[in-house]
Amino acid sequence: MKKRFAIFASGNGSNAENIIRYFRTHDLNGEVTLVVCNKPDARVIERSRRLDVPTQVLSRNDINNSEVILELLERYRVDVIVLAGFLLMIPRFLIQQYHNRIVNIHPSLLPKFGGKGMYGMYVHEAVVAAREHQTGITIHLVNEKYDDGRILFQATVPVNDTDTPAQVAAKVQQLESEHLPRILAATFL
Ligand code: GRF
């Protein structure tokens, strides 16, 4: 039986698309069976529907409602949840139900540039403002605190003095697409 992954995303969805494609094009014992999004106009919805992955838009209230979200995850028999640019806090009951089976990707070298408000471009702006010489990605398990669960993998990339936040973001995205699907497969399959 294949392991069944759900991806939770709020925005662009390049990681979501990349994971879906990787699982389809490699001979793996896993598949993405559901995408959950909290923003009705997010690009990830178009991407996952085009790839024929069942896609569900849920409000913040739905995500915090154990009956709604647990029923959905049960209906799709989800084994692992991947947070790929998902901006809402995961409710405690879900973390308990999926203990050590929820993964987040964060676009910095945690514990640096993590915590509340540190998401998307804010992270890369902070990295440039702090004149860091390197940044990177952190793939970690999710516990009750923001960006705090056990780290599964980190990869680094140099930051040059002249790099803009957008240039740093592009380098980090490159790392994400290179490593996230592979680490998911290595960890759970
Ligand atoms: C990524 O940088 C990821 O690390 C994050 O938010 C961004 C999402 O990008 N936390 P996308 O929606 O997968 O394109």
C-alpha cells in the first residue's frame, strides 16, 4: 500500500507541484492524494487541479474544526502532512493525531530567522538586513511551537554582499526544489 501524502499550502505552490511531480516520476511507495489550501485565489489550487490532485479549500475555521479536518484527512486516508508555504497555525489536536507525521519547510537556517512573522519575503529581507554570509532551508517535524520541531535536514547557500532579498529567495527556492521531495521520500518511505 502506498503512503498517502497531503500538502497544505497557502500561496504559489511551487513546492506542492514539485512534490506531486517527483512522486509521480520516481518509482516510490508514496503519492500525493490531497492538497489543502486556505486561500480561494491561491495559485497552488490551479496547479494541483491541473495535475488532477483532489484539492480542497478550507477556511481557518474549518482547519481549526477537528470534525471537518479529521473527517477530510480520514476520507483521503492521509498518512503524512506536508506544510509547503502554509501560513496558518496547525491546531494542537492535529499535531497530536499526526505526531511526527507533519513536516514543514522553512526558508532559512533555523533557529535563525524563524518564529512568528518570519515567512516568505520577510525571511529573506531579514537575512539581507543582517548581512548574513549564508542562508538556506530547514525541513523539520512540526510540534506545538512555531518552527521548533526536530530538524530532518538543512542545506545552505551563500549570500553575497550585493544580493537583494529577491535574489536570495531565488537561491533558496532552488534548494527547496532540489531537496524537499527527496527528503520526504527518504524520511517516510
Ligand atoms: C517557500 O519558500 C517555503 O519555504 C515557504 O514558503 C515558500 C512557499 O513557496 N515556507 P511555494 O508556495 O511553494 O511556491
